[in-house]
Amino acid sequence: MLTRLETIVVEKPWGRTDIPAAFGDFGGHRIGEIWFSNPAGDNAPIMVKFLFTSERLSIQVHPGDEAAQAAGFPRGKEECWLILDAEPGAELGVGLTAETTRAALHDAALDGSIVDMIDWRPSKPDDFVYNRAGTIHAIGGGLIVVEVQQNVDCTYRLYDYGRPRELHLAEGLKVSHPGPVHDPRDTVVDRQANRMLVSGPYFHLAQLGAPVDPALLEQATGELTFVPLSAGCRVAAESVALGEAVLLTDPSTIEIDDGARALLTWAA
């Protein structure tokens, strides 16, 4: 009735040692990501990650399907973020504050002034942001985020705060939108609500609360990925904990206790 996905825990220099105990005991290691390995590998259309940040991640951009496939990738990358926890002053960088040129962006990426061109948005728990392909973006420090994305390892870094990693200015600027970006799906989520957050074109994403809305579950078809955001979540009478994810095909087997919540995602 369900398949438990392998949990991959990744240390990162920008990660955190204060991961909430509900995710597990990581022995004081600096954890940046928890993600889930789908048995289908690269053929799986969706990936889900938890991100734990102590400092800003690189400024980057993802290509859409056409540009990604021309570069040899199976698909492009659109993604979205739901903020689970945010320290005071935490920010997400989404798009730019003003229209500019790719030539100006190139120079700003080389001298670091691109940081001041980013639209840094104050972030708080339950903020939801959809990140379209071509959006120049960065995740700030002091955040715990759950990310749902098209499953592809294709990221073009434009600036990385002097960290010794490769930049991809030519590829990244070619696919970048050099201006402000605001998506109509951006919102603040009531953590007790049953709500569709994304309805295509690449994936569907719903938040589930108690009692689960059967009308919402009727929309869920094919292989489904279920990701608890709290204790009190079950599939086929089996408990699924925070920091875990399972695959299922029958959404009617999902149970959510009062005060609990989870995400359910599936391909469009």
C-alpha cells in the first residue's frame, strides 16, 4: 500500500547543527538537506527536500524544460518553498528589485553587487513561494524550508559569496529573467487548512490538515508522494514521521490527526 523512500541526509557548510529533534538525532553534524530517493531515480518527475540554512545559499537560476533539454538534462526545474521556521530577519531572495540587462547582471555577478539587486523578502513561517524557471533567486540563512521541485540536478550559480565553487554565468544569464518576479501562487498558508498550493503545469501540491478534505484527495492521481510536516500522520494505518516520505497510490488511506499537517504531491 505504501513505499517508504530512502532518506538522504546531506551535510553542508551552510547547514545547521540545531536541527529540531523531531527530525532525528544527527550527532551535532551541520545538516543542510534531507531529501528522499525515489526508486525511479532520474525518471521520477518530482523531488522533495527539507533545507536547513545558517547562512545565505548561492544566487542561482534554473532553466525551463526547453533550455534544460537542449543542455542534455531530462527536464527543466521549477520549484516551490514552504517555510516551516524562520529566525528573526530571515529572508528569501526572489527575482530582482528592478529591470536590468544581462550585461549589467554579468558585471554585478563578478563584483558581488548582484547581492544588492536581489529582491530580498522578509520571511516567516507558513510563507509559500513558487519559483518559476528563469527566476534569479537565493535562500537566506535562518530558515527551515520544505522544497518541492521538478526532479533534475540542474542549477546555474551566478554568485557564491567567494565559496570555491564553479559559477555558470553564460548558461545562467542566458535563461534568466533580468527583473522583478511575483507569482500568483505566492501566499501565506493556514497550517490547519486543506488547500491546493500548486495545480501544474509540472506538478500538483496540496497541504492536508484534519479532517482531510475528500474532494481534494479526489484530484490526486497516479503515484503520490506524502510528506508529513508534523507528528500525527498515517498512511494505510502506518505512522509516517516528520523527516520521512512515502509513495502511495490510494489517497483514501491517508489519515491526519487534529493539529497535524502534511504535503501531498504528484506529477501534472
